[in-house]
Amino acid sequence: SVTENMKEGLVLLSSAGAVLSINKSAAEIFQCRAETVCGNHYIALNRSIEVHEAAEAALQGRHCDVRFELNGRCYQLFATPITEERGADGRAQVAGAAVLVQDITEKASAEQMRREFTANVSHELKTPLTSISGYAEIMKNGIAKQEDIPRFAGHIYTESARLISLVDDIIQLSRLDEHDQKMPREEVDLLALSREAADRLRERAEKRGIRMTVSGDPAAVYGVRTLLEEMVYNLCENAVKYNAEHGLVTVRVKKEAAHITLTVADTGIGIPPEHQARIFERFYRVDKSHSKETGGTGLGLSIVKNAAQYHNARISLESRPGEGSKFIVVFDC
Ligand code: ADP
């Protein structure tokens, strides 16, 4: 019962490498039937070189663990020799091997994400820093003409502002990654938050003739105010940034019996279908130069997604290139 109910796959091998027993999870992982493989050589389970090497090592008395991929999932396999004492000399003999297989797909992809994130962060931080250091060096060496100095200082100022907003976003994301359940929760009205976000963005929007409207019902979500604020603001900011001249941003809050829906729609450049699934990834931008021109960090939507997940809200997107985008966040209440 114990081995049959284990989440991990367990296979016991004889000293000759024959399968003596295989539990339900292992049969599922290797997609075989216990009755057919029992008694056969373990090679019938899986032909990958990693599995073969680990099993052989264990049958020769050495512990071995490897990773392997099968049917799009990632597994960690631990092969351990089973020894028994034999003969007058008391030397241990290998009687067989126990093979334990664990599904580590989620762990492996989280590790991969962390590696990519670190590489991306370093790259994103280095670009503005290199430019700051370049301008500062020219000024320090006295090469810069007096009349160019305000312009160079302006570049240094803009690039350092970029660095600050990048670091702020990274801090916010790592707080969300830690699933900091200690963040204080309160009743937060999404309609009021939307109005505040629109007010903060209005001047920027009007410069490009973009009109912003906020409508709907007052709707309180029990959540973390700063995260919800950031979520609404990022969505509205994108709706302005990626809008066309004289475009429209429409924010709606709808309260129903079981749900509260926040919709942020724009009449902007839209998002091509092949990019739609990826724009919530960290540092993913459809058009890198356009995002940077508008002061984007490529982290806004990943903060939105994490903040939505933090509140058990679902986020979806409808968008057509050249027509506009609509982001829909649905909270349970
Ligand atoms: P950024 O800081 O680059 O705006 P985000 O994470 O907020 O980063 O968004 C990721 C990418 O998704 C953007 O670079 C842009 O290409 C695309 N995007 C986000 N919102 C919109 C929108 N409302 N309309 C068109 N494209 C958008």
C-alpha cells in the first residue's frame, strides 16, 4: 500500500537488472504495465542513456542520481544499490537496486526561470549604467564642451531614473515571489483605484490627445492596496503608452454576485497573436525599442500577473494588431 500510494516512482531491480517490482507511479511515468515489465530487463522501461548509466552504477554498488526528460516532463532519478552481507569475509554483495523517480518539472522550470531572470536583470542594469558611466567620464575628463554638459547631465538623469524604476520593479517582483503573506490586507475599492490611476496618467495621455474614461460600480476587493494599485496603474499606463495619437482608454469596473471584473481597454497598436501568451513573462517586450522609448522596463505585466495571482484573480487578454487591446481581470468575491 505504501509504495502503491507514493507520488514518486519506485522500481526494484535484481542483481541481473531484471524488474522485480514497479509501483503505480513508476508505471505511469514509464508508460508501461507492471505485469508486462516485471521479470524483464529494466531496458524495457526506458532506453535513455541517463537511466541506463544510473541503473548500471547502482548494480555495481554505487549510488547515482541523474535527471532525464520523458514525454515533455523532467525527472530526477536516484539509483541506490541494495547490498547484503555474504560469506565468511563479510563482504557486501549487491543484491539489486532501488530506483526512485521524482517528477521535478515545476522545480526545473523555476530554476530555469531564475537563471534567465538573473541574466536578464544583469543585462538590463548594465545598459543604463554603461551609458551613465560613459557620459560621466567625458564630463570628468573635461572633454565635454561647456554647452553640452546640460544635455549629458540630462542623459545621466534619465538613465538613472530608468535604473531606479527597474530596481523598484525588481524589488516588487521579488516580494511577490516570496509570497509574502504578511502584506496587510484591507478592503480596496477598484473603482477609486482606477480613478486615481487615470488622474495620475491624464496629463501624459492628454499630451498625445488620448482620452481616458473610468466608469462602473464601486467594488471592494479584500487585498493588498499597494499591489492592486500597481496592477491597475500598470495596465492603465500601458493602455496610454501603446495607444495611438487621439486614442481612447476605457476602464470599467463591474460588480456581480460572485465576481468583480476590471477591464482596461485601449485603441492602440494591439498585440500580435504570437506574442500574446508571452507578454506576461519578465522582460518580454513585443517591440523593445518602443518599450524603452516610453520608459518601459518589460516587468510591468509580470507584476500585474503576479499581483493578480496573489489575489486569486484571473487575467485574460483580447487584442488585435492595429485595433487595440483589452485586459480583463476577474476577482472572486
Ligand atoms: P513594458 O515596460 O515594456 O511596457 P510590460 O511588461 O508592461 O513592459 O509589457 C510587456 C510588453 O507587452 C510591452 O513591451 C508591449 O510590447 C506589450 N504591451 C503591454 N501592454 C500593451 C498594450 N496595452 N497594447 C499593446 N502592447 C502592449
